[in-house]
Amino acid sequence: MPGRLQFKGVWLGWALALISTFTFSIATPLGKAGIMLGLDPTTMLVLRFGLAILLLAGSMALTTPDRLRIDRKGLLIATTAGVVNGIGALTFFWALTRIDASVATMIYSLNPLVVLGLLALRGETLTYRHLIRLALGLSGIYLLIGPGAAAVGGVDWLGVLLVLYSVFGVAVELTLVQWFMQSYGTRTVTLYVLTAMWGAIFVFWLARGAEWHDPGWQGWLIIGVLALVCTYLGWLAMFTGIRTIGSGQVALLIPLETCLSVVWAFLFLQERLTFWQTVGGGLILLSATLAVQRLSRVRWRPRWRARLRV
């Protein structure tokens, strides 16, 4: 019986990880669709995260009100991680005003490489294989935004830089949470990180004049799906899956998320890639796959600390 229960738990964990992968994959095409409708990226993010936070806080207040509390250390770390990634969310959505969703998604899939680089700061050894993964990723970016983009009128470098910052932002958030917040409840961490992200976005929205325009029914539909499906449901499914099968296993699905996002962009936004962009995207996906395989075996605890505890 215990073995059967454990087997069911593993399958449930993978099912939740796949659900989160699907929900995250539709976020970028939906954001691009909203921008094409004339929605302001900052306003879209303010509403998206605001609604998601209300849903999460409300459900926690009804089911586990004790999880709404967090100590000072947890609040500081969650706020730092959330602000950094909140700026990353802003830069990514503003990048969608300048480059295609498919290109942005492929660049964004470099995230595992950046995470491995950050782990090196805490004692994780970087081998020659990491250099190979890095070379594949950089070669892919060159083909994606170099010769490939030249065939369709060139690349918007500001858009590329905005996406690259968002890659850094989410990598910092992930590593901070993994390093310092493993003892906290996942919904508590999610609530406070999302709130900090929303705070950073809201401050930027106020600084730009807090302009407001009715999104219309199509805009509200996009914002509602982004809030309920891509943020509230996606984050809960991801963190619950991580508790069951581990973050390394969940990370293995990142290349699948990228492929799905590109497929949705092709089907619903009529985006297309040139031959060289397709080759470059393939190299980036290959490097991401190799990186997440490494992440599934990595030691998130710093090696020097582990040695002290032996």
C-alpha cells in the first residue's frame, strides 16, 4: 500500500508539473495578443498579478489562514526576489512590443544556463560541459537574432536586452527561494513573492502616470486568463509539483514549455521563423535541455557549508 500511494503521488506530481508547463506556455502568446489589441503592458501586469494575489490570499484565508504570516527574514528574501523578478516581468512584456513572442520565448529558455551560473557563486562546480552548453546557447542566440533576423529586416536589440534581463530576474528569484526559503510553505512563498512583484510593477505604473483605459471585453478576457490560469493555477501547480517530485524534475519540462509557446505563437499569432532562426532556436533548446538535466542532479546547498556539516 505505501508503494502504491508513493507511485500515485509521483504521477500526481508529474501531472501538476505538466499542467503548470501548459499554463506558463500560453502566457507569452496571450501577452503578445493583448499588446496587439492595444493593451498597455504595465497595466496588463498590474491587473494580472493583482487579481492572482487576491485569489491566492482569499483561498489561503479560507483554508489555511496561519500560512498568511511570515517572519522578517522570509519577508526580506521574498521581497528581494519578487522585486527583481517583478522588474523582469516588466521588461519581458515590454520586449513583446518590439519582438515576436516566439523569439522572446526562445531567448527566455536560456534561464537554466543562468541558474547554473548563479549556483557557481554558492560552490557548485562549473565543468567544461557547462562551457559547451553556454557555447550552444550563445551560438543559438547569434543565429536567432543575427543572420536569421537580417532576413526579416533586422533585430530590435533593445527588445533582446529586455528579454535577457527578464531571464536574469527569474533566475535570481528561483535561486534565492531555493537557497533561503525551503523551510517556508510554498503558498506562503508564492503569495509574498507575487505581492513583491506586483508592488514593483505598481510603482512603475504610478511613475508613468497611472494611465487607465478600459481594456474592453477581449482585453479583460486575456487579463482574466493570465491571472487565473497562467499565474494563480500555474504557480500553485508548479510549487505543489515541486514538493512531490522535486524542482530538478520540474525543470526538465522547461524546453517543452518553450516549444509549446512557439507552437501557440505560430498557430494563433501567425508568427514565422526563418531557417537560421529555427536552427538558432534548436541550439538554444538543446543547451537548455542539457542544462536542466544538470539542474536535476545539482546540489542547491553550497558545497562549503555541506563540508562543514560533515
